[in-house]
Amino acid sequence: MTLIGDTAIIAPMSKYPFREIEQKWQAYWETHQSFAVTEDENIPQEKRVYVLDMFPYPSGSGLHVGHPEGYTATDIYCRYLRMNGYNVLHPMGFDSFGLPAENYAIQTGTHPKITTESNIANFRRQIKSLGFSYDWSREVSTHTSDYYRWTQWIFIQLFNKGLAYESNTPINWCDHCKTGLANEEVKEGRCERCGTAVVRRNIRQWVLKITEYADRLLEDLEALDWPESVKAMQRNWIGRSEGASVLFHIDGMDESLEVFTTRADTLFGATYMVISPEHPLVEALTTDENRDAVVAYLDEVAHKSDLERTDLAKEKTGVFSGSWAINPVNGERIPIWIADYVLISYGTGAIMAVPAHDERDWEFAKKFGLPIIEVLKSEVDVQEEAWTEDGVHVNSGFLDGLGKDDANNAMIAWLEERGLGKKAINYKLRDWIFSRQRYWGEPIPLVHCPTCGTVPVPESDLPLLLPEVTSYEPSGTGESPLAKIDSWVNTVCPVCGGSAKRETNTMPQWAGSCWYYLRYLDPHNSEEFVSSEKERYWMPVDLYVGGAEHAVLHLLYARFWHKVLFDLGKVSTSEPFTRLVNQGMITSYAFQRKDKSLVPTDMVDEIESDRFIERETGETLERVIAKMSKSLKNVINPDEIITEYGADSMRMYEMFMGPLQVSKPWSTAGLVGVYRFLDRTWRLFTERTVSDQEPSAALLKTLHKSIKKVSEDTASLNFNTAIAQMMILVNDLYKEETLPRQVAETLAKLLSPYVPHLAEELWQQLGHTTLLSATAWPEWDEHLTVDDTVTLIFQVNGKVRSKAEVPMGLGKEEALSLAKADEKIQKWIEGKDTVKEIVVPDKLVNIVVK
RNA sequence: GCCGGCGUGGUGAAAUUGGUAGACACGUCAGACUCAAAAUCUGAUGGAUGAAUAAUCCGUAUCGGUUCGAUUCCGAUCGCCGGUACCA
């Protein structure tokens, strides 16, 4: 049969009744609440484990194959831990506020709650169909009032601590989503969600002071067992840089400009200054004769999107303000320019320009004819190009002859003595724009009172329910749909009782996911967001598995909230997630024409093995790896896989594909291989006689090696190699006449974290009445994992020339003489001088000759 | 540009205090079973030369280094993936 693009489903000739088996055990686990967990105080601290999956956003398209990858990994790990006597907390829930449901509501008028809850039901069904051992009694959904009541409560704690403030500075606005965005939600100048170029817009926003935690968010990364890439991304995002702030007096005015620089040592080369168009001193610094030009420039800049402003990096623009500053180090008058290559949001929004040693300043100076002074000994002519490498200081007065670090320290000391500057630390991280002008989110529980100012809704009045609206359409004016409901907006001030108005903005989707891992600990508590006993019992999360796309957003926000809660004494650890693992993306095959364009999979024929053509044109196509996408028709639907091959095959295949952490392409042919293995295993148990005989010595060795390998690899999340070992064991068993009970039972145990339905069924068929998943994990006998003989390698000059089967632990002398006695070796060393003889016991003998 | 990661058969991949490269699986080929096919079972399968299960050579992106010995350590280069960027 032709496998079209490798994604066609071939119904297997089934002997193995996975449908019945899987339905049977899922029903059993459900009725018996087999995986519900309690805070048993008799279990010692080190045997309590919290294993967490990133909960999904319940989209309308259902689960994709990426979800079960991480979920299967944690499920295997949890089942393994339980069988090893651990008390395991393993919950699941839904991140259920968010824009897609709301956009759907705008199109169809269906309440987002209805869509969301039906999507959740579908997700829950799909997740359950994979047989994961979640404690479903702890399920949470962030859109329910029982849950968001506490999201609102945490917001009030932040507000009371002075960590939430209103701001009117320009923010990123997505015209398509009709809402403001956090900096973290802007990717390359575009809205992360819909790809629309963001524009700057002045909108009243609620902002959280995450910058107050910048240092701790940075430092505490050190101790975390997280992927280096995620830590690096967070470090970059926080963007701490050490330097100096320097004051420049403005000539003829009682004002000064403060700049941040990491290279105070180049101050002698500062030949002009630049302030951002949004800088507060723009107005004051603009002289009358320059006013028209400045106004025109500000207007030009205001009409550029952020994308244009950064994309047009090549061509610098700017205008002279008419004012001059005094370079503090040499008293020179230097012009102050206004240019949009200086960002208001970084540092002080003003810079000292050192064109000789900075690309951007150099370009600007060249364009506007500003002087360029070399202050670092350069290997190029700084009039021709900027020298950005290091060099000894020149033209720099008291710094001449010094290197970078010495000069920098000397300059900062010099400035500090005169009160003109000081050491300073600056962050790229900006405060978190927290309000959204949309409907489907948590209402921000604040009231604006003309007399008392902004006051929080009393905690006893929480939850502040999301009201019903007649239209979900965002106004686009920076007001959320809530603003249109007078009866909801108009309220009384909880402090003075006078008439007041509610805050109408809602929270971003990230709010609910900032603390969901805490709610799982105590999901039905109506008095507290989590009881401190339960929090102390489980926290911190021992293993957190999810996609790398949350490296900065969710993981930074959650760490921030957690630290605030820690400072308030509400949680006992300063970090929420001890260990983080990112599962790799599951990609798919795609077919590429010579011009690199891609052809949808359903337009491709495989004419012979690994030769693909485009049906319409007959053009030969190259098979490449691409992300799954609807347009390429290469999306794999988990429901179909489960129907055709079963959940156990799906689980095991996803783990067998390769290491958890790397991305790998889906191959239905590979899935069939795993299915065959399970079918073979099934037939092994059902078609052979289970005997009470002792297994043969050889089989016993394979068995104990398998216990060891599967145990170690499961504990270290190397599931692919653990599965390979189980395949070796089953292959060996096929060579035996009967199935020794001892081996059969152990095999079922080894299989059980991976293919829990099949394993449970095999266990029952072996005559057991207790649950396999509650049985103790097998132990191995180290002696039985070691072979009696080893293959000793004989090398001449490092090349393998012969080998021999020898007893384990053979002495060096014997090994050497065996090698020398070997016919092939003799041929290679004959007539040559032996220079050196190396013997590695049980490994090799290497004879070096000349 | 900068930061992080990766590069091994026809394919997914194994192998790390430096010691048999390619476990396991897919695919392919051959055999058994079958009227036949599918399914299943057994065996072979990195490349080249070769009748060969003989032998030799080549082979872990490329080039170089350290070493008796390098997929593994070091240096340079190329390519791919992810992140990020007028960040002063």
C-alpha cells in the first residue's frame, strides 16, 4: 500500500484487544479513584513528590500530539515513583480565560463560558483517554469564580503592597486584538498571538512592579535545575547591566540631563547627546528657532509603528533641539539632538554619544556631520568606521594609557568625587503591563472613588463576578466591554460609601497561570487560597514539564508572583519550580519543491520507498521536517491514533521517538513498530504457557539487566532507551519455549508505567486481584547484571584487529599474552618493535608498534 | 550581531570519568507459513573493493590539535533550530 506522506492511518490487523482493555481499566481507575492522593503525614518529607504539567489552554481544536508528550513523560515518572513508595501529587487543570473563546463569542454571540466549558469537556475526555494517573479531584479551571476569586485576592495583596500602579505611558497596542500587550507578548514588533504589528498608544494601564524583583529573579536562577537555555533567556530578558549614571548640565539653563552608560570611560569621546522623542525635557530643550523642525520630527516619529521604528535601523533620523550640554569631564559644549534611535523605555531615555566607538552613534554622527573623536587606540580610522573593540585610552586626559576596566573605575571615581555621576545598574526588564481591555478575564477588583482614590474591593466581597454583557465587542478606545455596563460600573466606595466607579479592565491570561500550581494543593478551600499546612506538605514543585514557549512569559511571571507571596509569608519557598524540563516539539514531515515551497501532504505520492512526487506536476519532492500545520495537512490528531492503535501505543511511541527534550518528527510507521511490540507482548502472555520453572541463566541475566536499565532510565527520564531494553527482553522471551512466571510478572511491572492498561490486564491474567499500579517496583540483583565473559578487543596502533571472548576480570598479564598469542595480532606486529602496551581490563589490549 | 542548543546509516535514534560506532525500532532484502496475499515468525542489512559469513580501506558536518586510542576533550570553519536586538 502507498503510504501517503506517511500520515495515512493503516488499520492494524489486531490480535491485541486494546480498545476493551483500555476502556476497562480507565473505568476501573475512575470508579476507584485509584490516583487520588492525600497529605499522609506518615510519609517522610523526602518521599513526597510534586510532579506538574503545564496545564493547557482548552482550544476549540482539541488536544494536539504535543500535549500527550509531556503528559506521558510525567505520568510514567509518577507511576514509577508511586511503585517505589512515593506519595505523588500529580494534578491537571485548564488555563481557561483567553482571547480565542472571546473572539468566537464576538463572531457567533455564544458566551465564552459555554465555548470554554465545552472545550474543557473535550480536553478532559481526550486527556482521560490516554490513561494518565491524575488526581482528578484536584482539577481547577482558571475561569471559574471559585478560582478567580483567589486570583483577585492575590492581585489585592500586590496592590496593597504597592506593587500595582496606574500608568499612562505609551504601551504596545494590538489593533487586531484591541488590547494593550505586555512587552513579553511582543515578538519582533508584532503581537505574539495574531502577528499584527503593534503600535504605541497612550492608554491608562495597570502595571505590576516586576522590576522591583529584577535582582532576585536574576540571582535565584542560579540554584534552579532548569535548562540552560531557559535560564539564559530569562537572564537576557531581565538584562541587567552595570554602568554609571552621569549628569550633563545644560548650557544656560538650570537643568541637567541624566544618562546611563556602560562606558563612562569613553566620556572624553562624547561629542553630542541624544534624547528620545518622548523624553520629558524635549519641550524645555527646544529653542524657538528649532521649534518647527522639532515639532515636524515628533509628528513623523509619532506616526511610525514600533516595527517601523526598529526595522528602519539602517537609516538614522533626528533633529537638533537647539540646546547644548556641557561635557562634565572637559567642559566642552556639545549639542543635544532628538532622535528615535534612543528609546524612552530604556535607561533614562537619554544618552551621551561616543561616535568613534559605537556603531549607532557613528552612523548618526556621519549623517548629521557631528565630530568623531577617537578615545580608544583603534586599529581603524574612526572617521571611516567605528572601532568597537577594546583599546588603550587616548585623548582622554587622566585616563590615557589605561585599559577599559581601570579607566572605567577611574572615571566613575572621578565623577563621584564631583557629584557628577555614580555607579548605576540598569535593567532591560520593564514593569508588567497587566490590564487588558477585553471581556473574558478576571475583573480587576478595584474601585475608583472621587474622595478616597483607588481602593480595593473588600476581600469578603470576592469574587468580583464577571458580569453578563450584551456585546463582547471591544470598544477599541481602550475601554473593555465592561465599561458599557452602567449598572456594574457604578457602585459605592467600600471605604466612604459614596458613589464610585469600578475598574473595567480585566487581567491578562497569564494571571491565572501564575499560581495554579498552588491551588492544586488545596482546590476546594473556601477560606484561603491554599492552607499553609498543605502548601508546606508539597511545595516546591519537584518536576515541572512543559513547552519552551513559556520560557520567559509564564515562568517569569509565576516566579514573580511566587516571590511576592513568599515575602508576604503566604508560601514557604522563594522559588516555585525546582526542576524544569522542556519537552521537544513534535514536528511532522513536509514535502518541498526545488524552489523551497511546501506542498500539502495530501497532494503528494510516494512512488517508491523514500521517493516523493507532487501528484499534479510529477515534480520530485524532498522530504523535510516542518511544524505541523493545517495548511500542510500534516497535523496528527490524537483521537484518531488512539482509535486505531490505542492509548498505550500512542504513549509508548511518543516516548520511544527519541529523548524527551529534543524535537522529533512524527512518523506513523514508527508508531506501528511500537504497536507491533505491544501486540507481540500480548501474544507472549496469551499464547504461551506460564510456567513455574526457574528461568534459564541467560534469561535471568537479561531480566536483571532489564530491571536495572528500565529503573535507571525511567528515573532519569530516558524513556526511549528504557523501552529499547524492554524490547530486548521480549525478543529474548520469544526464543524460549515457555514463559516463566517470575519473568512474566517482572515484565508486567516494568511495562506498567509506560503502557498501564496493557500491563494491568496482563497482571490480572496472571491471576492477581490487586492493582499492578499499586504493586512494588521490582529490584535487581547486581551480580546477575554482570556477564561472566566479555569480548576483549585486541588493537594494534589503536585499530581493532582481533577480539576474543574471555572470562570477566581477567588479569592484565593474561590479557596481554592472549593478545600476543592471537594469530591476527601476530601478523600485525610481526617484525616490528613494540613501543608500548596498554591493557584496559575487561575492555581492550592495545599494542603500539613501529 | 549577540545568547543558548544541535549536526552520527536510507529513516527515528543508541553509545560520554576518552576504549568494539550504529543498541532498539522503521524501511529494505531473503527464507518459513499460505493455493495466494496480508498478518506472523526467523535471518541479513553503515559505505567501498570482493564470490565471500575471508581480507583491506573509508566512515559520527568540515579542517586541524591533544592522545596508544576521539562521536566523546581543545581550536577554527560551515550549516540548522530556538531566543533576542538601535538596550547606550
